[in-house]
Amino acid sequence: MKDILFDFISKYVSLTEEEKNAILSLDIFRTVKKGTILLKEGQKSQEAYFVLKGCIRKYYIIDGEEKTTAFYTEMEALTPHCVTSKTPSEYNISCIEDTILTVSNSDMEVEINGKFPKFETLCRMLSEESLAKQQIDFDMFKTSSPEQRYLNLLHKRPDLIQRVPQHQLASYLGIKPQSLSRLRARILEKNS
């Protein structure tokens, strides 16, 4: 687990042994079972997540129906809005697969950033990268048809097609599961 994390970090900044040991001393690694709810709507939390292995999902429950807005897989981070706003969460986060995460909180971040300023630089770089990706994804979602969204997903994140239950995938694409089935059949027919 630690090697996966350190390999990822090394793409942004180089770490000394002292810095690696400081991270390890925080006891941030968690193994979480499929189906575990990490955060419930209405709950307050101070935890931020980084997926080392597995898949987590962010979703709202609107009129009794789950509306998936994001999936986070290997080497993706999620800091729930409620962490920074210090308000109850408006959404849920759960594990779609058995997942290995790093779990941190703002106290840990303040401590580690105080001792090692390069971690603050790393967090800023990751935040900027994540924000840019989210803006592109949001714009693409708003300006494309369901079929274009599905084809884009096939192109950019084909692993999700196999990893995520169809009803959650349909919700993420903004369509009903039956519509996703028809859409897939149409695409297969076009390509054959």
C-alpha cells in the first residue's frame, strides 16, 4: 500500500525517508469492504479519502432515488464538501468494491504541512488538477447527449463499465437503466 502511495506522490514531489516515515506514522491506510458507507447525508465529517485500490461512489438521494454524481478509482482523491464547510453532508459516499484508502483529516494535514512544506505544494497541485478535471467533466456532461456521455465514458474510463452496477452507471449518465440497455444495443448494432 505504502509503495503505491509513494510512487504516486513521486510524480509530483520527491520525498525523503524522514517525510515518508512522517506519512506512515499517521496511520492513514484503511481497508474497507464493498458496500460500506463512508459518509451519510446529514453526517458531519473531517475525513478526506484517497483511493489506492478499489472504487467509491458519491451519490445523492432525491425523492427516494439514488443519483450518482461521481466515481473515484485508483489514484483519485475526494475531500467531501462538508469537511471544508464544517456542515452536514448533502450526499453519501460508499464503496462499490473492496477498497484500500488513505484517510486523513485537517489536523493531520496541518501537522504534516507544518513540518514539511512540500506537502502543501503537493496538495495544491492535486487540488488544481482535480478542479480542472471536474470542470471539463461537468462541461462535457452538460453539453452532450446520453449517447455521447456513454461513448465518452467508454473512451476515458472503460474500467467503470465492468466495475460499476448498471443502475449506478445509468444514474451517473443521467438516464434510466432501461435507456442504458437500449443505448448499448444501438451502439453495438452501429458497430457490427
